[in-house]
Amino acid sequence: MSRINEEEVRKALGKKAAYGDDIDMEKYDEGEKDVEQIESLEDTPDDLQKKMINVGVDTDDSEKDGTILFINNAMSHCSNKAQDGLIIMSTQKAMETYSWVKDYYWNAMDPAKDKYTAKTYEEKSDGYFIYVKPGHHLKFPVQTCMMLGQDKSVQNLHNIIVVDDDASCDMITGCTTVHSANDALHVGVSEMYIGENSSLSFTMIHSWNNETTVRPRTNIVMKKNARYVNNYVVLDPVGTIQSFPNAYLNGEGASCSFNTMCIAHENSNIDTGGCAILNAPNTGAEILSRNISYGGRMIARGRLIGNAPGAKAHLECKSIILKDGGMTQAIPELEASCADVEMTHEAAVGKIAQEQIEYLMSRGLTEDEAVSMIVRGFLVGGIKGLPANLQKEIDAAIEKASEGD
């Protein structure tokens, strides 16, 4: 912790983020830290269960190795069914319980990055801590739910995920807002560490309200032959989202994949993307995004940085506008400091071809059904290589969204 410049962090409390609208954090109250403790997710009220299910969090956790529920700024539920290979608890409790956790605490993320990370650091914000022990391959996913339940408040979370050497973990995390907490702010700082010959599949499904502000901050540090898959899904209306996770491929043979699916509804402002920094030989990265504007603003960013020989990476951004008044923008970036790298990018913005709609209508579908089918196929094309136990969660979310507008 001595490496952190406290003065720089204090200055960063007023530092605008590099991308996205600037947010006045002073207009939000601190989220509650005294929340009800829930023994089983099946004991939660029906309206909260529906919210969780909508973001892929199963209230029947019989096929989950671990489950965490955060409401506002405190943990409400934590269960662990893989005791031998898994540690899960709140971040602050982990800091108190295990001295070695300090080696991961604010090590992957600079707290002076911007006002959101600085606020999280200054307040010693809690979050979830997940540690997969060396040599353990979890049979079932770990699921987490981050729920905003208080209007005019900020949810400040600091999460740490460690998948140690020769281990693997699938995660699904659902972030959502109850109806009474429409105008609220979610800040989630996540630090992820993937050991040698290990893998982490991290699927995040967001379902907010139409005035919610969302500012995730995520960095991933990867060792030799590590594998990371990041799936980010936003299909419901939201106020504003700005997210740009960074993966640092520091070990030879490491590889990562960022897959993003977003629908920007009218009045939504979404700015998402990902960055892969290939620092070791023979590393690989892929950034894919599928985005649809139903009248909202959608920016898709992707950045690849090749710093070592044998690095190979591809960036692909595809967007469709389905309603006039919407805006979509693709911003691909390639940067190399080494001759022996291979990086490519592809970007496309357009509309659904009328002949596709007419063909499906000739097969007996209505125009709305035809558009829905095309939208569903377009979005599915943005995610590759999902574990089977997570694919069904994504399919359900897409099905729900494609039945909407």
C-alpha cells in the first residue's frame, strides 16, 4: 500500500474520466451499509427475485458453487458450496482475515485513475472477494448480484477476483436497480488476477433503470498461458454507462477475449469497449462488439497494444441503427511497439437489409417477428466460446430484449 500516492488520490477526487459524460458525484448520498441479511435467495421478495433472474442470477443456487448478493453498499448474502477450492467473502473481511490479500488490494488498479476509483479508495469501499485455489477447477459457476436499492445514492464497490495457478472459474454477475432507485449511481472497481495455466470466464449482465448512471472500472492481470473471457451485456434502457476494462497480458501465451452486446434505447447514452495490452511473446487478443441503437447513443471503443513479438490480435465492431435519431460510433485503435506483431480491425455501421426482412416474411413471419429474429442472430454473433452453463443465461437475455422494441 505504500506505493500509492495519497496526495494524487485526493487530487483525483475531482478528476474527470477519460471517456463519457462527467458526473457530479456530490448530488448522490452514500448508499446504505446496514442491509438485511438473507439466508437464501429464495427467501427474497418476489420483485427482487425477478430482478435477479432478469440479469442471469439464479435464486435456486443448487448448480452454483458460490453466490453473493450486495444491496447498496453491503453484502446481504454469501454462500460457498466449493469449500475445498474456493474462498468467497466481502473484500474488507478478506483483508481482515488473510494477510496476503493486501498483495492484491489496489495492485491492478491505480486509485488515482479518476474520480470514481479515487472515491472508492478514499471510502475503503467494500465489495466481493473471490479466490480460486491452485489446481482447482470449479464445477459450477460462481454468481454475484449487485443491486441498487436506494434512490439518489451511490453504490461504491471494490471487488477482487483471484484465479490461482492451474485453476479455472466461470462467473456470472448481474447488476440491477429496483424501481424505486431510478436516479442512482453505480461505481464498481474490479481487480482480477489470473495465474499460470488458469482461466476465468466473466459474464456481466446489466439491467438498470432509465436514469441510472453506471461507471465500472476493471483491470485484469494475466500470467503465462492464462485465458480470460469477458462478456458484457446491456439490453435494457439505462441513463448513461461508461466502461473500458483493460487486460494486461504479462505472461507468454496468455490470451483474452472481450465480447460486448449492447442495445441503446432512446435517451440512453452507452460508451463501452475494452483494451488488451499484449506485453509478452505469443499472446493473443480479440475484441468483438455487436451494438444496436433504438434511438440512443452508442459508442464502441476497442484498443489493442502490441508490445512483444508473436502477438496476434483482432478488433471487430459492428452496429445497427433501427430508429432514426439514434447515433452509433465505432472507435478502433491499434498500437504497436514491436515489428513482429499481427493486429487487424474491422468496423461496420448500417441497417438491417430490407431483403432479409422480406425473405423471412415470405416464410410466414410478421415484419416485427422478422426484425426480432434478425436482431437476435446479430447479437448472438457477438459472443463466441461461452461455456454451456453460461450460454443459456445470455440466450434468455437476448430473447427477452428481441421481443421488446
